[in-house]
Amino acid sequence: MTYDKFSKHFLLGSLSVLLTFSACTNLETDEVDSIVIDGSGGTTAGNPTEILAGTYSDLSAFTDQAGVYALYEHTTDEMIPPTRGTDWGDNGVWRQLYQHTWDPTHTYVVNAWNQLNQRAYKCNQVLASNPSAQEAAEAKFLRAFFTWHVMDLYGKVPFREVGEGVDVNPKVLKRAEAFAFVIKDLEEALPNLPSPAPSSENSKASKAAAYTMLARLYLNKAVYMAANPEGPYTFDNADMDKVIEYADQVAALGYGLEDQYFVNFSTAAQKEIIFTSPTGTPENRYRMTLHYNNNPDGWNGFATLADFYATFEEDDIRRGIPAAPNGTQYSGLGRGFLVGQQYKDDGSIIINARNSQPLAFTPEVPLSGASTEAGIRVIKYHPKDKGKYIFLRYADVYLMKVEALFRKGETATALELMNDLRTLRGASALGSLTESDLLAERGRELYWEGLRRADQIRFGTFNTTWQDKNNTESFRVLYPIPQQALDSNPNLKQNKGYPGYVGE
């Protein structure tokens, strides 16, 4: 598509930001496409069906290992980006996220801002192009989905009305205003969204997807409405009732927990899958972690932390299924966490070509100077039978309900539901339930699915310390507004704690 005047105020200089790093990361260049706007009369009409299809295709941005995904996972206690020799150094972009030392010029902070805002505005063009009732509902769901990410990550959202021209600086929605805007979009979309059954092919907006996002919004409402972004947070019982209501609505549409955990991430997925990417594929999720000698597509990159791995009981199926020498896996790859000696399908050991030694992944992995075999690797999507990339699945909804019940004081019911899930996954029943248990269980169920940052913030652990991460600056619960955005739109103000902050 054509780069246009709109980019001056809204896409905010994405032309000048390019990913120039090499090593083993297979990084992509920043996007420069945008929406064509003629004159000062606002958005021009187009073919709503074509624009909507393009907006769905734009969801592929979430499948990259960089950008939005990096902001949600590399800043948490479940993923570490070790430098191996010169590999994955990339001028420190990964370490800065992990150690909470990013600034307003960080490549992924800028890229995610541009991508998300561009996609939200593209939904406006659908709405300005005489869409059908269902197309308008899908556009509003997608706009809510993109806007939620901007609100969650940056705390404020630039917004241009459909009819406004490029001579108007986008207004800025504060977090509470953005929350109300997203809720309104989802509620208005619901009546005209379809109700498909659970399926690995659910790649369009649906009632279940809207209910899931509404549950997520109300679960995190205390965070979004707090006087200070870093807290303290007060969870209102009425909001928790909303979470439970929407979770029950999803279940009423036929969604439930999958009996076999790793089936969720395969082509055979049925019970849990609410919303997937129509075009983006999950290959990056295994490429970014696999050793070169595990799989020729491996980039030998990210790992999980030994402390995170230690939270799993031995019989918890989510901990992993080792590769078996019977050809049922693929090139010796198991599922879940890969740790210890690695084997081929025929049962012979895999050799690390870098040092001619048996390839055995060690639990311990330093942030810098790691050996090629250091660190536990993570495989949820398996090369043998990978399904579509998942944005929303029922286990998240289920655990949101458990948390809402707990926060309301209905601890016995919450504990019963929690133990039903744990039993299904092969873990032992808990005798009692605490906030720490809730956060830990969400980690065990949803690891590497792009939710950990929001969870840690809500539970108050994001600004604590863990291996090789000592920065506890509370303002980092929000990312900075990119400098290019501030320069382009005088209505935007920098977030507290970052260079250029002058107060609201």
C-alpha cells in the first residue's frame, strides 16, 4: 500500500526505523505501509471486504519473535534471551527488554507502537467503507483487539475519528478512556458476530472471542483504572462478576478444556481454540528456541529459566513429553520443555556440531556468554503437526474465572475449579489457594503464549527481581511513548519515568 500524509501524525516515522541486526534472529524490517487519505476530509471509502481481509492478514505481526511478542514475553520471568558468542547480541535489544532498561528509542517499543496503531486505524477505514453488519462487527472487534494492546502496553492511545483529515492531530485517549472505548467496541460488535464451534480454524472474530476479550478487560480493570499505573490495584467485586459472566458465556458456546494439553497447538485442536491467526504461522515459536542440531530450522536462541521450569511437578503433562525413538515425534523433538540429552527418532544421541559433544540442554543458562547447549528449550507448536498461531484459547478464560472467584472471596469454588484443571494436566491437587498459586498456575498453563507481562503486573511481581534482572523501577509497568510519536503529535505526552516526562 501507499505511504501517505497520515503517517506523519499516526504511523509516526516508521520509515526511519529499520531492524538492521543480523546474527541468527531472522528479523524483519519495519513496516511502512499505511492507509491512503486524500485531502483533509478524512478516510476515503474503499472495498470493506478487501480492507477487512487485509486487516486480518495484519495479525501476522503477532507471530514474529520481535515486536509486540517481545514486549510481552522478554520482560518476564519465563523467557530469557541468552547471548551465545556473538549470536543474539543484536546491540542489546533483547537484554534491554529482559533487564528492564529499555528507553523511548528501543526498536521493538517503536515498532510495536507503529504496528498496533496502524492496524487500529485500518479498522476505521473498514467502518468508513459501508460494510455489512457482520463486517462492521468484525472491524470493531479487531479495533478493540489492537487498541487493547496499545492501552495495555503504553497506557494511552492516539485516536483519529473516521471523518477527520490529516490536518487534525490525533486526540489521545487516557487509559480509562481507552478502556471504555474498547468495551464499547466489543459490546457493539457482539450482536452481529458469528458463533462458530471450537475449531483449530477459528481465525475470524466471533462472539466467543469478544466475550474472552471482555473477560480480560474486566479482570485487568483495576490495573487500567488505578491512580498510579504501578498500583496498588483494587479489584471490585462487580468487575469480577463480569469476568465470571463472560467466561460462562464462552463455555455456553461449547468451549471447554482439551483433554490432551499439546493437542491445543496442533492441527487436531478442537475444544479450546477461540481465535487464531488466519495467515500468520507459529514457526517462529520453535525456530527461535531450537538448537541447530535439533532441527535445521533452529536459530538456537531463547530458553526458559531454571526457576520457572522448577515450578512444574514431574507428572504435570505441561512440563513436556520427551521425544520417543519410534518416529512419533519429529527429528527427535519432544513437546513442552526440552532438557537434558537430546535424541533422534531412532534413539541415537544428537551431537552438538559446534563442539562434537552430545547435545544436552542444561537448566542453567546465563544471560551473556552462554554456551550453545545452555538453557531449556520450549516447544508448544511442534514441527510435525503445528496448528495455527493461537491468540485466544479457553484455558485462559477458565483461569480468569478461577481468579475472579478467588478475588471475590469464593475461594472454595475457585480451588475446586483449579484442582479440576490440575488433575486434567496430571498435577496434584492443592489443599488451599493463594494469589501466588494463581499466578504460578497461569504460568504453567499459558507459558510463552504472550500473556505473562500482563499477569505479572496484575499480581504485582513485574517489578521484582529474578535471574540476571535486578531493575525494579516501578514506572516500567508502562512502555515509553516513542520519541517519533511525541514529535509528530503534540497531544501526546511521555509516560512517567522516561526522558521527556513533564507531567500530565
